[in-house]
Amino acid sequence: MKIGILGGGQLARMIALAGYPLGLKFIILDPSESAGATCLGEHLRGQYDDPELLAELAEKADIVTYEFENVPASAADFLSSHTTIYPAANALAIAQDRLTEKNFFHQQNIPTAHFARIDSLEDLKKAMPEIGYPAILKSRRMGYDGKGQFRIKSPEDLSRAWVSMQNTPAIVESFVAFKREVSIIAVRRVNGDIAFYPLSENYHSGGILRVAQCCVNDVLQKTAEQYVTSLLESLDYIGIIALELFDIEGKLLANEFAPRVHNSGHWTIEGAETSQFENHLRAILDLPLGSTKARGHTGMVNFIGNVAPADQILSIPNCHLHLYEKSPRKGRKVAHATIRTDDEKLYSRSLEKLSALAETFDDS
Amino acid sequence: MKIGILGGGQLARMIALAGYPLGLKFIILDPSESAGATCLGEHLRGQYDDPELLAELAEKADIVTYEFENVPASAADFLSSHTTIYPAANALAIAQDRLTEKNFFHQQNIPTAHFARIDSLEDLKKAMPEIGYPAILKSRRMGYDGKGQFRIKSPEDLSRAWVSMQNTPAIVESFVAFKREVSIIAVRRVNGDIAFYPLSENYHSGGILRVAQCCVNDVLQKTAEQYVTSLLESLDYIGIIALELFDIEGKLLANEFAPRVHNSGHWTIEGAETSQFENHLRAILDLPLGSTKARGHTGMVNFIGNVAPADQILSIPNCHLHLYEKSPRKGRKVAHATIRTDDEKLYSRSLEKLSALAETFDDS
């Protein structure tokens, strides 16, 4: 069985590493000369909307999946009509547009921050009295890791905010003074079976995820499960999904969802019975889902821009390293490391050391 | 950093899968057109003693290791003088010859069953009064999975036993009525650091390992650690080693050692904090060793000859599948699966189901 993947970065890399034990082979479409995953399968080098390469991918792969949500609509359409693509294109269409996504959350009765559609400075001026200050103006499309966003603190910022959007359609959202950011990773199999991972508590800085920790028995677990279930079922979704949420005094507001394996679920490699990567594959192959139960205390730290030397990382007790084979570059996720142990004190000490090390080498 | 591996079977495959997260690349020398590991690195196809391929391997790899102990002496010599090979050739020379191995155990004050060197039927007849019946005649070299062995029940068997050896040098050993077979997997890093995994309790049938279970806090753990430490230190050994032992009423007798990652340590992928495969790589790269602590209850079952369909295996709770991409063949290890859970009852139930499933598909 051969799995096609759009994108050859670290997510595809970890999917492939989880897939070999299941007897799978991989074929990866990616424009780079070499990306983190291209050494783990056949590499089709070219653009994601190259019709010839897409035809070759559809021909050679039994099932196609992807590691990023900005798959061109033309590619998703082509693959949908020539092969099996999971998650299906309907999830992509929604996740690619922040406005469609927020409206979709509302249709599913999933609360969000206040938001408004912004296509002009006029729209923005009209919307702000209801949205309130501070707020965030975001491009509707192609945003990730805090890119394409402008924080609006007062009416004086409105013009600059709109100019920063360069006339692209946008959405303005109330700034949420959240207690914490969490995400729930869930998975739905072809036959409809669903499983949920424990909530992940996520720490961002500069718009980039820095630390994600597994939260066992969180009081908000059930609510998050209800929300993500309505996404999965209404979309007839297959594969891993990640739903990011803000916790505001015990109430959850949906921020966005990712129709793919997610950085806030990397801790599942060591910290869950079955990783998100393996369960993504089991789901799209219609194989029984693996247990999503947590194993002890687990937290993950990203290395941004630069990674510390391996011997320094691995000298931290119970630390597991995941290098992505990406050359150092400002703001780029180049590696992550995970602490997992049954010993709560050891966990805290090791996570602290790891975070400090990542900060020392940070270039974001 | 590029690691060369002699042999491209399932052990090399699992080494490579453990190595990618550490940022490693692989180059694999194997005579097969395609073997389980050759999709995970550059494949040098040819014989293990091919001088040109060995030169290419030495040139391209930073460090060379191997997945089987029957590496030709000429290959080990060449690699030793042209690159770094771990574990070093001295361990290979001993492990390749059952007589040298048993003598080496004795030098290290590690008890074994009674044994004698056999080069003729005369030798065998002379030795038996001291060895006693039943006994096992084994070829000194190239034996694995019970091959090249003859069980001697009475003096009438002696001629047939010797004929079965086809005039190759042999060793006769007293048959050990053991309570159980155990093995200890240990690892020694370039800097001399040593770590031990919990004992594995192993069930063989037809000379082939069927089930290996992790034994936490075994009463014989310390003794096994002493024995394997003396092997590691006297050989200045680097990498993972496996020492197989018989437990006779609480006394341990050494059977053999393998200078490599070992089938009885496959449970460490899910059942230990760090797998034997990752620790082998950390050891030969002189990186800090990972924790060898057990995580809950873990046991592994081999699939011999044939593997059950993936959906049947994965429907067993807490079961993890490892396919080797080997075509079905009588007596061949084609896959293994591991049960891991913190719940002792669930563990027993799942392991029983998995063993029964493996038996149904067994072709050995």
C-alpha cells in the first residue's frame, strides 16, 4: 500500500516514520530539492498544482493525504476525482478561509470570539464598535505561525492595519484575554469510529508554538470532545484533526482547526499509546484506531530557527529528540524534543531544562 | 551523519527508523534486490565481502554497524582498518564461534552448561560420559534459530549426530532443564557509560523465539547485569549487546550473546523509555544514553512464516504492529507485534489474543 503526501516537511516525515512499521510506502510531492520527508519515499519534485505531477501522484498512490491546509483548490479537486484523498476537500475549503471557518464553527454551535468580515477600511471602521479593542485583523487566507496578522490596540491603528493586509480579504476578531490556549487532537476512521487525545496546553510566543503539554483529566476535555465531534461528523471527516481553543475562565472559544496532524500533538509520539501520526494512517486506511490514552507526563518543546547540539538535548533526563533535517533559518521550526516520564517532579525539572535550552538557541 | 549497516533486514530497518529522528542517514549493504531496510537509505547491493562495496561503504559512512553476527572476518578486518565499526571485530570473532564464546564466558567467570569441543565422532564418544544425556551437538559456526543443531538423547544417537554436522567443527553441550529462558539487553557508549534493560523472558519453539516479555524487578536482574557488564568491559564493547541465559532454579547459565540489537529486545520500542535501536545509535555516536526504564507491562509476539491481516492484529487492544516487508516463507520472521499497557489484566488478555492469532498464521 502506497500513501501519497502533499508536502515533504516534518509532518510528512513523522507520518512516514509511523507508517513503515505498518508496511506502508510513501510518495511525496514537494517543490524543494530535498525536504525532511523526501528521503523516506519517492520524491515528486514540483509545484502542488502541477497537473502532470498530480496525475503521477494519483496514479502511484493508493490514498493521498497532506501535511498543510493550503493545498491549492485545483489540486484538491483533481485528486478528489482521480484517487482517494483524506481528509476530503470540504475540510480544506473551510480551513483555508478564516471567515468560512468561523461561520462554520457558528453553524456547529461552537462558540468563538466576536468576528467580522473585512473587505475595506470602511468595513473595519464599521465593525470595531461591536468588536471592541484590542482586536486582531487577519488575512482570511494563507496565514500561519502569526503571519498575516495585525494587532489593533486603538482607533489610530485602523488605517495601518488595513494597509498591512494589502487589500486582501480579511477578518477582524476580538482579542481574547484567555487563561490558556489548548487544542484537542481527534481522529475519525473511514468506518466512523472516533477517538480523542487528552487536551494539549499550548504556549505560543511571537505567534509560534513553543511548548505543548499533555493535560490528563482536564475539566474541559468533554466540552472540547463535543466540539470536535461535531466538526468530524458534519464534515464526514477522515483522519487526524486539530481544534485550537481558548480557555476563558473555563469557557472554550474555538480559534481554528487544522485538517491534518498538528504540532500540538507531537508529544503523542512518546506520550500516548498510539501517536497522532500512526492514528492518522490507521484512520485513512480504515484500520482499527490505536489507543489515544496518555502515558505518564509529557510535554514537547519546539526548536525555532536553530537547534541545540544533540548531546546537550539528550543529556536531559527522559528527553527524546526529533530533528527535521531543515537548515537553520530565522523563525523556522527545525526540531522538537519531548519529555516523558511517570515521575511528575522529574518531568517538571526536565521540561524546564529543555525550555531553557530551546530559548538559548532560539532565533525567531 | 551517515551510518552504514551490514545487512538490510528487520533489525537494520528498525535501527534506521529510530535513527531518522536523530537526524541520521543510512547506507545499507545487502545482497538482496530489496530488503526491509533498503527503502530507508542508500542500498549497496552485493556480497558482504565484496571489496569494492566495502570500500564504498567505508568511504560514505561515518560509522559502520551490523545487524547479524556472521559478518565475514575479511569484511570486519577491512572496515576496522578503513572506518569506525561498532561493535568492534573482537566481539564478532567470539560470537561467531560457539566454542570460543563458551571459553570466553568461562574466562569471565560466567557459568555455562557443561560443554566440550568436538572435531570427530571419537571426540563426541569421549566427551559424553562427562557431558551426560540428553545433550545437544551444535556446529561451532553459522547456527541461528535452531539450525545446525542435533539433540542427543542416548548413545545410539551419537553417530547420526556427528554425521549431521557434515564434518564441521562442533561443540557438545549438556541439555539444560531450565525453568525459563531470559535475556538481558545492555548498551555501552563510546565514553564507557553502560545501561541495562529489564530482563526479557523468552519463549522459544522449534528453535525460534515466539514471545518475549519484559520482567520488571526480576530477582535475577542484578546477576545478569554483572555478567553482561563483564562482557562489555572486557571487550571494550560499544553498542547494544544481548546475553541469553537459562534460569535453573534461580541460577543463571549463559547460553550465547549477540553483538547487536536482538529480537528479545523488540518490546523496548513501546515498552521502554528509549528503544534498543535508538540506544544502539546513541551509544555508537557517543551521545548520552536514553533511559532504559520499562513503561508498564510489555510483551512481544513474533509472526513466523506468515502474518495475520493488519486489521485483526490492530483490533487487539494496545497492540502495535511491526511489519518487516518480507514475503511469507516457512520459518521466516516476517513481523512482530507488541502489547503495552499499564493495566495488568488488559495486558494478559491482549497478549493471549495476540499469541493465539500468531499461532493461527504460524508457518514454521
